[in-house]
Amino acid sequence: MTDDLLTRLTAADPVTDDADETEARQLLERIVAEDRDTPSPAPRRRRGWQRPILAVGATAMAIVLAIALIPSDKDAGLADRAYAAVTAPKLFHIVTRAETLNPDLDRPPGERSTRDVAVMETWFDGESKDVHLTARDPRTGKLLYERVVTDGREQVRLEDGALSDVAEFGEDGELRPAENPRYDPVQQAKDMLQDEDAREAGETKFEGRTVKRLVIERAPQKGSDDGDLPAIEASRGELLVDPDTNLPLLLREKTAFVRDGVREPFEVELRFETFEQVDRTPANLAKLKP
Amino acid sequence: MTPRDRFESLFAAHHGAVRAYALRRAAPHLAQDAVAETFTVAWRRLDDVPDDPLPWLLGVTRRTLANLRRGEARAGALAERVAHHEPATTTDPAEAVDDAAAIRAALATLSESDRETLMLVAWDGLEPADAAQVVGCTKTTFNVRLHRARRRLAAALDAAHATPAPTLLEAR
């Protein structure tokens, strides 16, 4: 038996090269018989700025979930404590004040970025993974954005528009949000902590007092094949945590969007105003619905 | 070279690798659909296929499988896959069977990210730079992940030796 782990793993490959040549040939003939210009079913377009909001919201919740569990077992590692969230029976209620530098690559140079402020309120069910997020203008209370994940569907609403399905989970056949690890903040937390993309990084000063600091690094993301969604560069951020309660205080993250040679920075700062775990009362469960 | 000639050459060179990639990660019916979809995308977007096409093709397969796996847990799918395949043979079949079963059982206990990292290198035979393209990260990041995944696989094997080993299906 060889001692090299990867060599041993290679030898354990369960797939053998027994492809059916006839079947392969039939597949080839079937494909080349198609007109190359036949368009794929067009996905419903999602405005570019929705992606960072979704990504940042998910990341924030992922890390928040992990950190919120710190008091549960001081001897356990961060990843172990995040695992405990899987069975958390509670609902999470999170309110943040979000300041974002939002790029819109479809606009002309000089007009591509806007700095926006919103109050984001999130209800998240640790059991079903249902999410209800709203972003509102802090001055007028006007709804800017709403995202609902429930009953196996993800829907979004832009300002005063109607709730509509997000394309990937409808006719295009992508895994539905409730079944998709990419949209599971607990799974994301586990992956980030295991990969050490999120890790404790000592202490720092925040509003005059010493707080815990976590560093968050995220790999770059490719844009969509159809060019609708821009690529996102690798990002680096930090999460500040109250040393007494272990609850989150602030999340900052910076990255940039890139598409067709155009690059615009994206920044977000989330100040946590409320972070609480609440009971599964009918009234609280109703908050998960639009 | 006509587009059809180029595509046939691409298909002949990489169908086996794409098929094996899909079969390692999904049940046969999903793998078959993913392979067909991958090469259909390649045919329609032949002009976008890079000179070194395999990472690009596997990236398409990866996303296609994600789309197709509605309702199927990835860990379960992997355990199912490894549970229903005979291990590769070596000079000592009995020992190899034991080792292959043990290492696949240990692999099944890792996170999806760790499994994918290890499988891309050990089973799909990709260099880290190419594997990084498939999963959409930098080569440096991938190497770090590979190092950590190896460490965790070794730990899982050690743990399995220290305690009665679960069956693969129990590992699900």
C-alpha cells in the first residue's frame, strides 16, 4: 500500500473507462444535427446590483450565524459551532443599516456607481432555511428591495414592482434555494470556516472600545455565461463582534465588478442594529412571508 | 477546419473525461444528461471554447449538474456513487479493496468543498491551475484548499482506524 494519500485516492477512483462508443457516437450526431445558432432558453434577467446584495446578505448571515453560536461552547472551534446552527430551532431576526457603493456596469462612465443607504431587515428560519429580507429607504421607509425564499421558491421585488421568481429556480431548472447549498447560509458558514476563508483575527477598536475581529476572504466569482451578470473579484472584509455578547457589530467588504473590460468597485458596510433569536410563534413565523 | 470538424475533435478528446467527471459526482441518469448538456453548450458556443478546453467543459458540467440535482443531496449522491462501484485493482487486490473502500468512506465524510478539491486532482487528473478554473478560484486558493483537504482526509482516515468504520451508506 502506498503512503501517498493522493495516489491512494487516485487508486480508489470508482469510475472506469467503459464508455459505450455507440452511445457516444449517437450523442455526437444528435448534437451536431442541431443548428448552432439555436438560442438557449433565455433566463429572466436579474439587475446586476441584485447579485451583490444577495451575496453580501448571504455572507453576512452565514458568518453571523456562526458567531452567534460562540457562547454555546467556548471550547469548540468556529466550524463546530457553526454546525450546531443546522439544528437551531429558532428564528433569526437581523436588522442592519447598509451603506453600499453599487456599481451598474450598464451605465456610462462616471455614472456607474451610486452610494446607497438602506435599512435591511432579515428573518431567517434555521430549520427550513426560509428567508424574508427587505431593504427600505431609512428616511421614507419606502421599499427598495424584497427577497423571499419560501416554499422552495425564491422571489424578489424591486421597489414598487411585483414579486417575481428569480429565473434560475424556475423554468431554467437550477436547484431550488431551499435545496441549494449556495443559498444555505449555514452551509456557507461551514464552508467558509472550514476553508479558513473566515477566521478569527484578534481584536480591534470600534467606537471607542475593544472588539473581536474576523477576517473574511471570498474567492472571485465568474460572471454568467450570457454576460448578464458581471464577474466579481476576490473580496476581503472584516466582521467586528461584541466581546461580551459575541453578537455581530459591523461587516465591511470590498471587491469589484468586472465585465467586458469595465471594472467598478463594490463596497458594503453593514451595521448590525438588531440580532436576535426568537421563538417559533405564529406571529414570528408569519414574518417569513411577504 | 470546419466548426463540425473542430467540435468532433473536441468531443473525441474529452467526452471520456467529461463523462467520468459527471459519473463521479452524480447518479448515471443525471450524469448522462449533464454530459449531453455540456457538449450541446460547447457546440453552440464553440467560438468561446478555449484552446485548453477541459477546465471549461468541466466547469459547464459542474454547473449543469448543480442544475440537475434538484432534490438530491450531494453527499448522498457521492456515497451512492462510491458504494456502487468496484474499486480499481492493483498488485494486491485484497489490500487494494480494503484501502480503496476505506479511503472512499473517509472521502464521503468530508465537506463538499473538500471532496471536490480532492476529486478534481486525484480522480479527474487536473493540475491545480486547471482545477482552480473549474471551481472558479485562483490557483493559490486552490492549492491552499488542496493542502487542507488532504490534511482533513488524512484525519478522517485516522479517525476511521481508531473507531469501527461505518459503512458507506451509513456515512451518508
